[in-house]
Amino acid sequence: MEYGLLSSEEPNEHVDESRSATLAGSTEERRKRRAEAIDRLLAEFAPSENGDLLSQMIVTICRLAADGADRGDLKILNTAIKELRYAFKVFAPYVDIPKVTIFGSARTAEGHPHYEEARKFADLIQKHGWMVITGAGDGIMRAGHHGATRQRSFGVAISLPFEQATNNIIVDDPKLVNFKYFFTRKLMFIKEAEAIVLFPGGYGTQDEGFEALTLVQTAKTLPIPIVMCDAPGGTYWQHWADYVRKELLANKMVDPTDLDLFRICDRAEDVVEELLRFYRRYHSMRYVEDRLVLRLNSPLGPGTLSQINARFADILSEGRIEQTTGPIEGENGLYTEKTRLVMVFDRRSTGRLRILIDAINDAP
């Protein structure tokens, strides 16, 4: 998944540079020498086509020193970078395989209807070529690995003083990553997933579900299917949705279209269909400057494109939705064979954007 942060610029970069220069007594010549030293270091010990970003990271380290950063703060940064570096390495060989993150209670016993539905879902989706990511604990997390099998599973574990032990399916697997911090772990849950599926759970499940919804709602990550699944006839997610409608929506804390960012099911088969439907024609998207580019597995007919333009004109800041073949300038040549829909999206109507993707997938 292309994690949809909208800008790689550091908002306080120039302020920090000026402040660091003042604190350290730096001059333009001193900064020049620093840049040259960093270039020599990278050339010898870390040659990379992304040397510009590695250089910026080293500059940030220099600024931390100039700021007199507290040792405890530096420990947090050091651990976070090490955790993420290793996690990126573990996931990298599987970048082209779709993955679904499964959340749910660690306390759900094998044989419980929630466990069995999660196991069934994982088994069904892995047969369609997907892999499963869970928190590597017991309960619903183990059910996900149980259904997907160890070969098709990732574990993203967290160190806790109670409750969280690695389940016996994923333990010692090379696709198991251990984290100290929730925030680094949560990044991997979202970054690596093409879909999120939640089964009934406690505070952690609610936290992960609302965070996924918030990231998509605020366009800090790209749209993905977010599906809440219960056991057949269950009421957990129905009661949750009642709360969202009666308290959040009724008090205008969310918009009506924000309810389109998730789906509720009570059968594993329906969850699988929802995930496969989302990627039926839609493939992926990314921002290129002020334009949003949707990549499609097959083109839309002229009549369908006209209908979509009429129906979704409200989500555009200007112009129309245009269809083109192949990558546009600034897209780095990814997925060259895909058809594109290009638009100036208002970056606000994320619920409507989700409906647009459904309309694209359902079009003849």
C-alpha cells in the first residue's frame, strides 16, 4: 500500500535551521562543511538512490544535538527508528502481495463464534492470494493466523506486562516483528494493509478502528476497505453503529458521508466479497502535486465517465475527472499499463471518494 501522507516537507525546516545555526554559532560556511561531510559519509557507508532523504535524517540528528535534546527523548527516537527499520525490511519482500490487517479481542477463545468467523475469513481471503497481518497474540489474532496459516501470516507484536504473548502459530516465524511502542506498531498495521477487518474486541480494537477511520477521513492515508465483522446474528457492531449515528452523527461531529467509510457484515463470506469488490476495477491511487490519480485495472466507457463526472462534480476543486492511459508526469512510472482517472480532489470529501470507488468498481 502507498501510505498516503500528503507532503514530505518538514513544516518547520527553515525555522529549525535558523535556530540551530544560532545556537551552534553556525555560519553558511559551517552548514556547507556539514553538507559535504554528510555527503562523504553517505558515499562511503550508505550509498543509496535516496541519499537526499538520508542526508536530511542526518541533519535532523545534528539539530537534535544543537537543541540539547533530552536523553529520554533520544531513546524514544532511537528505538522507534530501529523498530521501523526492521519492520520495513521484513515486509519488503512481500510488497506486491495484498494484505489485510485483522483486529479483535485477545480474550476470545477458540471455538467462540467470533473466533470461528475470523478463522473462516482468514482462510477464505488467503485462498484469493492475500496475506494476513495481526497483532500476533491469542484470541482473534490467533484466529487470523489459524485460518491464513503460518505461511500466509505476519505478526506485529507488542511488549505488554500482561495478556500479550505471541501465539503458537506465528511464534519464531521470520515474519514476526516485535515492537516496544504502540505508535510504531500501529503505523505498520495501516501502512502495509490493503484492507482493515475488525472483529469484536475491547479498548484496543476500538482504538485501532477509530484510528483507521480517522486516517482515511482526514486523507492522511489513502482509502481502503474498513469492515466490521460479527458472528452471524451478532449485535456488537450494530450497537457500535447505533452509537456513531445517535451521538456522533446526530450531534454533527461527523458528516453523513463519513458513515460510508466503513461496512458492517456478520458473515466472513460477505467480508471477502467486500474486499474483492473494492479492487475489482480500482487498483490504487496517489497524489501528484495538486492532482489525485486513480489507477484502474480496466478503463471506463465514455458514457460511464460522463455519468461519474455528473455525479461527483461536488468533490472537485476545479475541472473534471479525466481518463488517460499510462502514468502522468510526476508519477515515477509506476504501473505503466494501468488506465488513470485524474482529478483535482478537494481533499475533504473522503466519504464521497469512497463512494466514487464503489461506482467505478460497479460500472459495466
